[in-house]
Amino acid sequence: MTLSGRVALVTGASQGIGRTCALRLAKDGAAVAVAARNQDKLNELVSEIVAAGGKAAAFALDVSDEEQVKSTLKSAIAQFGKIDILVNNAGITRDQLVMRMKRADWDAVLQTNLTSAYLCIQQVIGSMLKQRWGRIINITSVFGQMGQAGQANYSASKAGLIGLTMAIAREVGSRNITCNAVAPGFIETAMTAVLSDEFKQNAAKQIPLGRVGSPEDVASAVAFLASDDASYITGHVLNVNGGMLMG
Ligand code: NAI
């Protein structure tokens, strides 16, 4: 129970990596505020955590809506008394070659993947500064590190998260708050389920460990960065990519 006494908030927790992170943080002893748009899925997740002896509450939240971010995070802090660990996980893709990319798809991806992280950090940072302990973990992507054709918006948003991570790490390090990023490679979730089998088989061939990753692989990295074992790690990008990108 490395996280007992801690309170975590995970965005985009209704499915995939976010859901698995919430389950893992709860298993490690944290009370978890789970936030996403789909209240039914969140309620199911809360029941699962509570049935396993954990503590959780659901918060309906569209992270692309600034007012909702402000009011929902305030409600979560009011309910739990604090947020020690923030996992900025919510993310979308709107893929298209840049020549044809609509401005609306650029804006939606930047708003959901990057601006939301800045907004959530702003809401939790005050109480983290006061208590002189905090963990901020941003879920970026291997494509924020190496780019991907057809994903100019997504790659820019994920590269932006890495810059945000390092800036925040420098700003709040003196107050014992760490800010790190986790960069997954190819993870089996709804986001990658839309890709063809052929694409997935080819992608797996480029991965030295020879398999796509699971949400659990990512959740383990998040749980480590949230724990006291990672207290001297900040501004770091932790690759969870099976060796797809090294260095
Ligand atoms: P997913 O599509 O299963 O999950 C995305 C989550 O974000 C969902 O819970 C969704 O409801 C939530 N979300 C999307 N827009 C939202 C909004 N406006 N407000 C609140 N919640 C919103 O995908 P997955 O794979 O679990 O993705 C999680 C994170 O991991 C994303 O940031 C994604 O970019 C990142 N990632 C995923 C990889 C993969 O191969 N699956 C690889 C690298 C990064």
C-alpha cells in the first residue's frame, strides 16, 4: 500500500489506460477521483474499486470545457480534502494529413490533450504547494517524441505536454512536487482498436519486445512515479514503448 493516505485524480478514467491507472492507484492505497464524460462507466469503475476495498468517487467532466475543469476539480478537492496525485490522461485523436486537416480538428486535439492538462494543473497546484507534496503525471506519447504522419495535431499536443512537464517540474520542484510524463508506445485500447490488423502486425515488428503494450504496463509506470520511490525523479519522460523508441 505505497499510496495509502494519498488522493489521486485521473482524467479520462472511463476506459483504457485511464481506467487501469485508477484501478492500480486504488489498489496501491490511494483514494481516487475518477473523471471523464461518461458517468455510467465511471459509476461502474467506482463500484469495482469499492468492491475491492478501495475508495473512489466519480466526477463527470469534459476536460475541453474550462469552466467544467474549474468546478469539477474544486468539487473533488472539497470532497476528498486535497489532491496529491494528478494524472492528466484524457486524450483524443483526429487524424488527417496536414494539407486536409480542419482547423476544428487541430483545436479539438490541442484543447483536449494539452490545454486541459494546464487547466487541471492550475486547479491542483495551490493545495500541493501548501502541503509541500505533489505528483503530476502527464500521459504523452511516443509520437510526441518522434512525430507521426497524419497526426500533426496529436504529435504537437503530446510534444507540448513534454514541454509543459519540464516547465512545471522546474517551477515547483523546490516545494517537493514532481512533474513527470509517461510516454506509451503502442498500447492495446479503444484508441488503437480502430487500426487494421495489418498495421498492428507491422507495428509489433518494430517493437524490440515483440508485442504491443497493455494498459497495465502504463499503469505500473504511473504508480511508480506517484510513489515515494520516485521522489527524486522530476521533469522526466518515462518511455513505456517496448523499445520502439530509445535514447
Ligand atoms: P481511450 O480512447 O480508450 O481513452 C481515452 C480516454 O480519454 C477515455 O476515457 C475518454 O473518455 C477520455 N476523454 C477523451 N476526451 C475527453 C474529454 N473531452 N473529457 C474527458 N475525458 C475525455 O484511449 P487510451 O489509449 O486509453 O488513451 C489514454 C491516453 O493515453 C491518451 O492521452 C492517449 O493519447 C495516450 N496514449 C495512448 C496510446 C495507445 O497506444 N493507446 C499510446 C500513447 C499515448
